[in-house]
Amino acid sequence: MDTKSRILETAFKLFLKKGFADVSLNEIIRESDITTGGFYYHFDSKDTLLVEVIKRYIFNYFSSVIEQIRDFEGTPEEKFRTVILNIVGDDSTINETTQLVESAEKIDYRVLHLLLFEGVQKYGIIAEHYTEFYYNLLDFNKDVINEGIAQGVIRDDIDMTELALLVQTVMVGTVIMWIGMPAMPMEERMEDNMHNLWNFIKKDDSI
């Protein structure tokens, strides 16, 4: 692993464990086994490092999930459920999977999303990426709805954009509840919410 990647991965793990504010630059340098000069060769500051960490390990991952699901051979209902559970990490994957490319480090997805929220609050560039991601997800939802309408399984008597916004609101709302209420089983709640949503958006004569 090259030095810059090692710094990014080390910082990401530390941020997930302690949050951004409680990780010092000296700790990142020490845990990365580099010199201070070695750090500043790759990054201008700790803030610059955080922005690149979130872009690499969160937004790039989110975008890749959406693109993979676009080619997923499943029903529109399955695509909705699969994309959101892959983005947020359902209960079966918490502490079993990771966004780290070169590490088997386990991640609590709730902490990952809290780290993202911390970055969005503090840095305009991260907030811009966050907004871009949500528009990308909205476009994905529109595409799936159009696919479902063409297949005759999704109702066509409601504006497609309104339906896409409704789908996204259910997805994001469920994630926020899960972060705030960790005792609530994520997969079970998302399955129930998406099932109820599907009953509303499907055509009456669909299966």
C-alpha cells in the first residue's frame, strides 16, 4: 500500500472510532508510521485529509452501489430495497463488511453515517457532495419507477417525480430513525416500510 493510501485508511479507521474532532493530527501521523513532513507532502491539513477520506470511502462507495444496482437483474421493488440496504448497511452486515479497499477492518455503519453528517456540517465541499449524491439517488429512483411503469407494475396516475421523492423520503427517513434509535432492527424496519410503500405505488393488478 502506498503512503497516501495508508494515511487515508489509518485516518478513516481513527475517525470511525473516535469521531473527527477527537483524533489529533499527531495521532494520525503516529498510527500511519510516517513523519510530519511525510504527512504534509500528501495533505495540506487535517481538514483536507478528512474531505478526501469522506470522498474516497463514503461518496465513491455510495456512487458505485447505485451504478451496480442499475444493472441488477431484479424487480423494481427489489432494486429499491437492495440499493438502500447496501448504502446504509443492514443489521446482518454491521461489523462484518467494510468500505476499506485494502483492509478487513470491521465497520459499524451507523458510525460511518455520523462521520458523514459531521463532515457535512463543517465543510461546504462535503455538503456539496452530499447534495450531489442525493440527486443521484433521486435520478436512480426515477429510472426504477419509469422501468416499473413500462413493465406495468407501478401506477402511472401519479407524477413520476413525486413518486421518486416519496421513495427517497421513506429510505432516508428510515435511515435517520435507525441512527437515532439503534435498538430498532434496520433491515426489519426498512423491509416493512418498503413493503408498505410498494403497496401504495404498485398498480392494483400487479403481483
